[in-house]
Amino acid sequence: MLGLCSTAGAQPGPRATPVYPSTVSDDTTQSSAAEPDRQRFVVCGDGAVARRLVTELVDRYGVPVTVVLPSSSDHVPDPADLASEFRAAEGQPEIITARRLTAEVLGQAGVREAAAVALVGGDDVSNVDAAMIIKDLAPDVRLVVRLFNPVLGEGVASMLGDCAVLSGSEIAAPAFVAATLGDATPTYLRLPDGELLRTAMRSAVDPVGVDVVCGLADTTGSEPVVLPADQDSADLVLVRAYGRPRMEPARRRPRLLRALGLVFSRNLRLALAGTAALLAAASILLAYTRGVNLAEAFYLALLTAMGGAEADSAAPLTEKVTAAVLVTTGVALLPTVTALVVDSLVRARLAVAAGGMIGPIDNHVVLVGLGNIGTRVLEELHSVGISVVAVDRLESARGIGVARELGLPVIVGDATRPETLRAASVPTSRALVVLTDDDVTNLETALSGRSSHEAHRARSTASKPSLRLVLRLFDDGFAERTQRILGINESRSVSSLAAPAFAAAMMGQQVIDTISVGRRVLLVAELPVGAGSELEGRYCQDVTQPGTVWVIAVRTGRAGQTIWSLPQRRPLVRTDRLIVLATRAGLAALLPRSVPSPDAKPLADVAPMRLLAPAPRERG
């Protein structure tokens, strides 16, 4: 699967000293004071992204962290429970609970002295409000804000200065789309200068007009080997794409045919077919008994069925029987057909108004769960021309309106119930993607959908592929076991895909994008070469570390040029910026090497020394 394995790299830095919460007021609980000699990082929010982010900061970067958790007005979380919840991060973070993020609470959390603050709550308005409060308290602090609304995000980023706005669902959505459509589906990413890159299988790369930038992973074994030293062994590669190919939109029936399909339901078609068969048989009999042509016989049969013919006592027995059957059947059929027509019209109008299914479809994707991540995946699947049926149990779900605006069928109901899955035509679908925020519900829906699809395959005479199952699962161990034992095709975690980007942004790194292989993440980041840092004067091949970090380009500071063919004999200077692919551990280890030195000499003094630096030895 497209994506990336993050293997253990450099050893994590020093750990924050564990501290346990103690009550300090009616509305808040706070642990003892933070370490006085180190800047802390503050994370505000709860949920999976916040927990993963704390783990990233403490385990990967070894920095002290303060966590501000919301609590309802009638419930304050037990400190022991909070300690247990965040025990996964080695080095217990300082924990504060508060009913809302006020200036007093944020001041107690230490935002004035913090190196960076992350606002990762689930509500956009609350995050923006907290960001403005923090800027009043500490104008120079680095902010990382989680926002779903892209328009709001652009405005906030431009107004708040040193502020990175990220969307967890936007970061994770490409991995879910790739998992849904299979390994052959490329993932695109655009650099700040507009350069377009994409992932692809090496066997599918056209050598004409495409440059291979880096080998991402060798996926031929049981476990992918990321950023291999032998780049030729990588079958998953990153390439420069000259123009994004246009995807053919999903084929749709002409408007007239769709309208007829809405009105003429299956029952109505059966009733009309029965009436036509009866009239045809009666016409043949009347033509035979009366010796008239078929057109005149059909006219007589139709009038008789409508009750408009007069009785003829002198007619032959066959004609009398035919007339009696026509009249009797007509009395029963006419009201039935009328009722079916009215029912079809009402159902069609309701289906159009609600955006529901207008008839059976096949070879489509059923998407269950229309929250933030479900909405993003829905939009991306639609943009590449994939037919999608959206399902959610709540009419008020964020993605319901988006699906209806796109003209996609929407089913409102409990996806764990077989009738809801049948209404979404899961038995004839190509993939079932379950993205609710509950692991058990996701697994139950997937297993129910697979049973329905397999039963349909057993009854069908045509050979059809198995249903592709893609699940959102938070727990990595649970996800691995479900894939291995229950045969789930792919599982992803939004928090595990998004947290590394949030953590890197807090550390001051410009994370351009992420690429996933399986459930792990490779970060695409841009790092400046700090004045007097360990990187200054080094060569690109000295920075590259197979398995953890790979330099793919250098952006020069003065000319603003991006160098893709990395020079072998040119040392790095403080005006350069590196574009790297790295695992989370690799990026955490690279960050200290790029930090400027306070004792750095002026550029005029170091430039001649760099020019005389010896060329690196050839590898191997």
C-alpha cells in the first residue's frame, strides 16, 4: 500500500521528568511546576490526535510537554485516569484540566514561556479563539492550529504571524484514498514552489518525461524497507510529474434515462409488463375469432379491458371468455398500476430531495462515516471520478451536505444493520470504507458488509472480485491483528498519520506533506541550514542516512533555485534549505544538526573555508 514505514532511528533525546497532577482550583487541576531550565511545549485538546502528538513530542523529540485537557462542567477527570491515559508517552507530561481555554488557564499552562503551542481540539471556532488569546499573552510564541475549514485556515495563518495551520483529515485522506483504490493509485504532493511530485510503483513509471527523485520503499518482503541504501531495489518511488493527468469522470446515464429510472420502479415495470402481455394474448385471440387484423383486435381488447365494450351474446365461446377475463383483470390492474405510478413519483421526489439512492448500482465505493476524515475522503474519491455512496447514522453529519452538493447518493442509517448496507448496494460494490470514530463499530460494519458481499457473489453466475475493506482503527496492535487474522485489506489511523506533521511543525520544521506506507508515515520537510550548525559545510550525501533520512533537493537562498541533481562537490551553506524525506525518528535526529550556533562566524569569514573543503569520498 502506498505510504511509509517509520522505523526506529536515532535514540530519543532526554526525557521530561514525570509529574503527577494535583488540585489547584475549582475548575482546574495542575501538576507541579515545569522544569525551569527548559522551554516547554503546550498541547491543548483531547482525543486521538492530542494523545499521539504528546507521544511524538516526548518519545521522538524528548521535550517537556504540558497538556491542557477540556473537562465538562459536571465532570473533572480523575488525575490517576489521566496519568494512565498518557502513560504511553515515556516521561509523564504535565497535565492541566479546564472547562475552557481562558487567558488564566493558558497562563497557568506556561504559554508565555513555551517554545510552541498546539491547539488540536475538534472545534474550529474554539481553536481560533484560543489562538487569539495566546497571541495576546505571547505574541512571539509559535502556534500550530488544527482547523478543518481551509478558508478559515488561510485567514488565520496570514493574521497570526508565526502560525502553522494544519488539518489532520487533510493529511490523512490521501492514505485512505490510496488504500481504497489499491497500490496502483498515485499520491500527489506539491512543493511550495509549485513543483509537483507523486508516488508510483517503479514498474508503472514511464521513463519519458518523468524523473525518479528517490526510492521510497522496497515492498516485496513481509515488511517494507523504507529509504533503502540500494535505491534500485525500491519498487515504490517518488517521481517528478510534469503535469497531473486528468482523471476520466465517472460515467453517468443521460438525464432522461436517470429520470425514467426514478419514475419506473421495478414493481411498476412488472405491472406494466403483465398488462402488456395480457393485452397481447387477448389481441391474438380476438383476431383469430373475429377474423380482423391485429391492430383492430388490440383496439377491441383495450376497450374491453377498460370496461368500454358491450356484451355480445351471439359471440363465440372463445371471444366471450376472452372478454370476461379482460374485464375482470382490468378492474384489478388499473387501480394497481395507478397506485404504483403515484408511489414511484413520490419515492422519486423524496429520493431527489434527500440525495438518496435512485436505483441499484455496482462497482462503486461505499463510504461509512461522514465526519472530518470521511468528508475529505469523499471529496477526493469524487474528484478522481469514483462513484461513491455515502452512509452516516446522523442527518447532521458534516459530510451529508457535501455529498448532496456533489450529487452523490446518501443513506442515513445505522451501518451495522444489514438492511442499511443493502440499501447502499454493498453486495455489488468494489470497496467498503468505514471511517467512524469507533473501532468496534468500524470492524462490525466491515464484517457485516463482507458477509453480504460474499453471499451475493455465491449467488451470482459472473466472476466478481472480493470486496476491498478499508478501516479507520486507532490502536496499531488491534489493526495489525485484524488485518492478519480477519483478512481486512487495509487499516489506517488518522492520528498516527497526522501527529508527526503536527509535532514537526511545533519543532519549527516546515512539513510539506506526508506519505504513508501501511500505517506508518514518511515526512516531506524543508529544513534551513542554520548558521554555524553541524550541517553547514557538510555535503548532501553526508546528511542522507538510508532508512531514516534522504535529501531529495536543495533550495538555494539567494537565487531561490531548487537543485534536484544534488552536487557532489558543493558544501551546504547557511542560505540553503534542505528538502528531505524522513521517518519521524530520522527527522527528530536531524533537527538538532540544523540549529544555528550562537557563536557562528559571519558569512564573509566562513565562505572561503567552505570553498576549500575537501570533496567527499565516493560511497561503496
